[in-house]
Amino acid sequence: MKQPQLNDPHELIGVGLPDGDGDYMAECLTEEYLLLGWSDQQLMTLFMRPCFSMTHRIYLDRGHDYVAALIARVRGKWSANEMDGGYA
Amino acid sequence: MPDVFNWQLGRKMNYPYAEKHPRSQFAFVFNINRCIACQTCTMACKSTWTFSKGQEYMWWNNVETKPYGGYPQSWDVRLLGLLDDAHRKVGRAAQWDPNQRAGADRPYGVYDGMTIFEAARSGEKRDQVALGYEPTDQEWRFPNFYEDAATGSENVPDKLSMKPATLPAHGTWFFYLQRLCNHCTYPACLSACPRGAIYKRPEDGIVLIDQGRCRGYRKCVGQCPYKKPMFRATTRVSEKCIACYPRIEGKDPLTENEPMETRCMAACVGKIRLQGLVKIGDDGKWLEDRYNPLYYLVRVEKVALPLYPQFGTEPNGYYIPPRWVPRPYLQQMFGPGVDEAIEKYTYPSRELLAVLALFRASQKIVFRYEIIEGPKIFERTINGKKWSMYNDTIVGFSKSGKEIVRVSVEEPKYVRPDKHYNSI
């Protein structure tokens, strides 16, 4: 991990930070848009397109399979067909 | 210097002017969890207000990548550093005492440290009313510098390049922070102006710079902690966000005299923004307005929190904090209410879920809502907690009491045909 250089005008660029959970970050973002009604294909596009830097960074770091599995897992978590009690 | 009451700090504080409050206050809530930094808000503002000569570097609304980014560069790191230095010099610590939480006067407890006004008074050189600094031209010049890389069209109309960014990447957590003028209750820009050119409108609390009185001393630029007043070299006066006040006044013919949300709010693609007006009493406290969505989110559910409340200006922009970010970072940015806010957002109550559906459902400002209960549609254990969802319908009403929006928690979906360019 690069250490911050206080005399570097771009001292915060590309510096890793302690703590934080990248997997949870990816899950939260997926969940937000899935709950807005986005399809799996739309969600995958959100990760694949470089215009959306945050989600695309996850895509580059973790790969296509990771994102596909993530979307499937979050879909399963919120899917009405797989819920504990079913529709009331 | 008189004492004024700042409910976000849970105590009185020094401010150069005695308390005098507007009848209502411009305020907004941003849900950070949903923002993907598409910058549609930024461009909506830019194309409306700051497209002229001398305004090239001005972004009254901007979205920056945290923890790295800032416009102007490192504005909050610099401010926090100045505040830390001021505390160190007098041997004090800037701490919150959340145990003193009590009702509407102290919802986050009490801040024991110094605000930017108090820190300015504690220094040897009292050349500032509020602690601050004036950013350099270099710091203003590059919004989102090294934060996110835009993708161009490769000279082919309507065809985006799919090549990834090659700039240094952030190998860690991050999130996007949406920023505009907070139209603070105790504005540092207003207090810093030696000309008395900055004023807070009594009808809606919007903070404006009188362009006729301003002589461009730039004291507001240096002492606003959020760095939202900006100097225009071509006119030699300062400018800032005007909260799209013609829209707030209902002057846009589209809304038939009903107050309308600002350009940046109305343009939000991710549905993260909700803006309105809250009622203010003579003592500056928010009057109870239980079914105003902003009152509910900030004062009842406490899911939305002020940005850097420790600065002491009582900002009127509130944020639902991002769930995935380490708590100490969020607590520094939004104060001690973070844990409660995230818990409530992660497992939203029936009412909160309905109110979240109001975000970006209408361009008109929602002054009151009603919820019509619907059937339970979902019940299961989420992250170890039993949670139910109801397909309630929420109805929003305008200032004059007309129904302006009706939306259900489970919205009917319309898929835009893929022949349109912006279908994804």
C-alpha cells in the first residue's frame, strides 16, 4: 500500500485506506438499484460501463463472474419467490 | 458576540449576529447510498446558472468522490486540519457527547468542541469571523481531478468508448458526496461579509449575495467552510447557489404557481434527492410538521444527518449516510447520529419505505404526505432480522394542498423500448 506523502499535491490519489468492506459496498450498491426495480441485465450494465466509475471499479477488480454471482445472490435475498413466508 | 442556539450541536454558540429566523427554510435530503455520480445534477445547474464568461470554474452543485476528492481540492481536509490546529493550540478536544441526547433540542447530543466561529475568536490574530482559508486558483480549477475518469465518444456520434479508465485507481471503499450551498441557518459567508452584502431571505431562508453591494472582497469565499461562494473575475463580485429561487417561489409556469424543486434536485436520475421547505418558529426551531417529508426524515426518523455539523453553521442539507463506509469516517463527517441513521435505513420502517418512494416522484415540492395502507407483500429474514414490506401508497400534496403525486412502494414498471439511445 502506498503511504501518503504530505508534500505531494495529489497525496490522496490511489492511497489505500484501512477498514471498509469492498464486498459489502458492492452488495449495497446492487441492492439499491435492484430494489428500484432494475433487471439483472440492467444491473450488469451498471457494472460493465466505465461511465459508472464506482461499480465499474468493482467489475474490474473482481471480474464478471463475481458481479454475476453478486447480482444473483442479492436477487435471491430479495426475491419474493424465495421468501420465508411467501406473499401474505 | 451574541449567543445563538444551534440544535445540531445541542448548545448555544457564538455568532456575530443575534438570532433572527426565516418563516420557512430551504432544506434537502440526499440519499448517498444510491448515487453513482452521473453528474446530471451538476450539469443541470451548470447549464442553468454558470455557463457564462468568468464562470467557467464555478460548479454551484458538484459531486465529489470521497474520501479522495473535493471541490475545491481537499476543502474538507483543510478545514478539519485548521479546526484541529485551533483545538490543539488551546488544549481542547473536539468531541461529541451523545449521552446528552434529549428531544428536538439535542437530537445528536452535545458538541463540546469549538465551531469555526469560536475557533476564529480563540486565535491570536482575529482577522476572521470564521475559521477558513481562500482556495487557490489551482484548487478550484479541476473538479473531480483524479477522482473519476469520464468516457468519451471516440469521435463516433452516440457511441461510447468502453475502454476503462487508466488513471490511478482507488483500491478501497469510496462513495459520492453531492454538494451545493447548504443555505445555513448561521451562514459563515454572511457573517464574514464586511459589506453586509449577503442576506438570508425571510420567506424561505435562501442565502443570497446582493450583486450590487458586493465589492468582491472574497471574505465569503475564505470563510464559508463548505466553499460554495465563488469569485467571478469578469464582474469582480462573488456569486453562489441561489437555490433556483424563482422555482421555489412557484414562478415557473409549468407548476401553476406551486413551489418547484431546484434544477439539480429535479434532474436526479438515481432518485437520491428530495428538497422542500420546513416551517421555522421565531426561536429558530423547526415547527412540528409531522407529515412534511423533510421533517419526518430529519427530525422524526433521524435517518438524514447534517454535513460536518461541528463547523457550527447549522447547514440545511442532510444526508442519508452510505452503509458500507467505516463508521469513524462517517461520524467525523455527519456527527454522532450515524449509527442510528444507518440502522434505520438498512431496516426501514413501513413509513420510511413509503417516504423514500417520494424521492424524485414530482418536480413540485411536497409539503405534506399521507399514507394509504396496502397489503403485506414481502416477509422474510434479512441479515438476521425479520422484516416485512407493505405495498402502501403515499400521496404528496403541494403548498396549496393539491395532490401532486401518488406512488406505491412497489411501483409498476414500464420498460422503455431499446430503440431509444438512453435505454440500458
